[in-house]
Amino acid sequence: MARDNSAFSRELRMGMVGGGPGAFIGEVHRKAARMDGGIRLVAGAFSSDPEKSRQAGREQRLDPRRVYGGASEMIRGELSLPPGERMDFVSIVTPNHLHFPLARDFLRAGFHVVCDKPMTLNVREALALRAIVRKSKKVFALTHNYTGYPMVKLARDMVRQGDLGRVLKIVVQYPQGWLIHPIERRGSKQAKWRTDPKRSGAAGCMGDIGTHAENLAEYITGLRIREICADLTTFVPGRRFDDDGNCLVRFERGAKGILFASQISVGEENGLAIRVYGQKRSLEWFQEHPNELHVRGIDQPVQVWRRGNGYVGAKSPAAGRATRLPFGHPEAFIEAFANIYVNAAATIRAALDGVKPDPLALDFPTVDDGVRGMRFIEAVVQSSRLGAKWVKFPKG
């Protein structure tokens, strides 16, 4: 339910890199961060264009002296302020190719980091960033926001508590249809950088949304991918990246799976969904209907668990913590993002106060999840280039 803001030891001061005029995800991050009243945006370098950065600063009503022309200037400017005034953490919402250098520099400067996904351009950068996070001892949160939904947390806890029995099969999908036409060549800012290998990384559709499917499957089941067999396709002529991908997956403990992601599935909007089949029960969750979790048993009626009811929090304290509104009042995408910020902020506050965080507050994606995501992209691309051969998925 709604959180008591008086419980905060203090308001956290947030900076942002990226998220300037025309950016979608930056405003989502800002709304999510301020939702629960414990975070305030105080600084930013919102665009590589100084005027656009200043425009964003004016829109956010920031002190013009704390609207910077670039990340290096931002680091110098914030470090020049007294500790009680400078930002506590930075949110990185730029295209993918900037994630690693920005996170590296802010961590080395002593700031906590929240970073959009995928974490880096490649595995090499991901491993280097993990080493930097561990050395810095700073909090690093990765916004795989779908793990923030209460019913996803309920699904995870049902698996943990053995309600499904041994997990046998996992089917996870993420179809969209927005790239059926080459809109990257027609001025679409969001499409242009996502289909540019220099800015997006080694994969297109699989890097952009396939990583969400991979992360969701591992988060809910607790099972790691061990091998993958992938077939990537570019359907739109002239596109430099895959816009559709289909994978067979072997998980640890003998579980088998199917994972597909597509951005040319006409009529689909944001169809992330997962089905987990165990020996005793199965569960099903659809992102477009996020407040319900369907649970099925053998020769039993279907159970529909609905967010906001007391029985959900009793079964899963993490789901209860992630719920703001009473039953019947839908919560969705921005609230899920906000749950990542709530838990990351609580962990940052604990670090600043020199105390151990609430274990429930540690429930957010970390640099290790970022490494898993980059290994997934690498394995999928390698498998597809080999003609859909099975490729081993490294453990670390």
C-alpha cells in the first residue's frame, strides 16, 4: 500500500544523464522516481545538444547552474558542491552505447547509479562494469522494470515456495509490431538509435526486448539458462539488425523453454507474457493485463490472483510491498518502474546511513543481471550466425 514518506531518513537527490526533449524513457524514469516522494531531481545533462539540455532543465524547473553540457562537466560540478547539496545518485537513460562509460565514470566519482537496460554494448564492458561496481561498493540498479510488478513478484514467490513443484517448461514471449515499416529511415528517433549497431549493440530486437524476456524467465523461476539455440531474422529490407528472433532454451535442473521476441508482429502492442509449467501447477502472466496472475492445477478450476488483495501480500511480502493502491484500482508500467526506484533508493539510504538495508529492499536488478543480459545477447547472436546451433551459456 502507499508508503509513509516520514519513514525516509531523508530525501535522495537524483541526477540524470539523457532523457531530453523527444525521449520517451527519460520522462518515465523521472515520474517513477518522484512517485513516492523520497527522490528529487536536482541536476542533469539531458542531451548532447546544450540548448536541448537547458530546455529540459527549464521544463524540470532545475537551478540553471546544475544543468550541464555533458557528463564530465556534471561530475565536476556536483563534486564541487558540499556533500549535503550534491546529488546522491545518477540515473542513466541514454542510448546503449553510452551506458558503460557513463556508469564507469559516475561510480569512480563516488556516485550510486541507476541505469537503463541493456547495461552495456557487450560482455567485455559488462564484466568490466561489474568489477568497477564491486570495487566502488556503490549501489547499482538496472531497470529491468517488469520485475517491479507485484504479480511478477507473487509468481516468483510461488515458484520459490514450491507451489508449482519442479519446473518443467518455460514459455516467454515479447511481440511488438511497431517496426514492421522502416521508420528508422523516416525520422523516428526511437527507431533510429535502436536499429544502429554503433549505438544499440550486437542485436536489435533481441537486445532491445529479448533481454526483458530472458530476465523475466530467470527472475520468476530462479533457473539460469544453460544453453540456447537461436534463429534471428531481419524481415524489413535494408534494416541492419534482427527484428524477429526465436529461441529454444535449456535451463538448469532440466527445464526446457521457448523464448521469442519480435518487433514485426503486426497488431501486437507490448505483448510480454510468460507461462511456467511445473509438475503440480502452472502460472501465466501477461504484461498488458499486469494486475492478474493465472494459476492452474490438475483437474482444478483456474485461480485468478488479483493485485491489491490481502491474500497476495500474505503469500508474497515482496508483492505487498510493491502495491500502492487497493484492489480494483489498476497499477501498471510507471508504478513497476517506481518499485525499482523505491528499492534502490532504500538501499542507497541504508548505505548513506551506514546500516543494513531491509532484505525486501534488495529486490531489484543488479549489475549481475546486466551481465546475464549481455551474455544472452552474445549467445543468441552466436547461435544464429552458426545456423541455429546450440551454444553454451556461461554461468557467471
